[in-house]
Amino acid sequence: MTKTAKILLIAFLALVAYIAFGNGLFYKVWQEEKTLMELEAQVKQLEAETDSLRQVLKLLESDIDFIE
């Protein structure tokens, strides 16, 4: 192995060790991104429910036949 190849291998192994055993920064970012995606999905669901309830409310306010 050449000296350059050894240096690259050591640098690569150091990077892998940092990612695996470091302060967990990459894992935290991944977890936060996952949580954000879940919350965005919940927001979309709640917005759809809100729109549906607004439509029912409009019908209740304006359509006597709907109430009966």
C-alpha cells in the first residue's frame, strides 16, 4: 500500500468512526427530519378535517333542509 492510500484509508476509517461513535449529530438530524415529516403529515390531515368541518358548518348555517 502506498503512503497516500494508507492516509486515505485512515481518513475514511476516522470518518466512519466519527459518524458511528461521535456526538450523534447525524443521527439527531435524521431523527428530527423523520419527526418533521410525521408532523407535516399530521398537519395535512388536520387541515383536511378542518375543511370538512367548515363545509358542514356552512351547511348548518345556511341550509334548513340539511338540519332536518
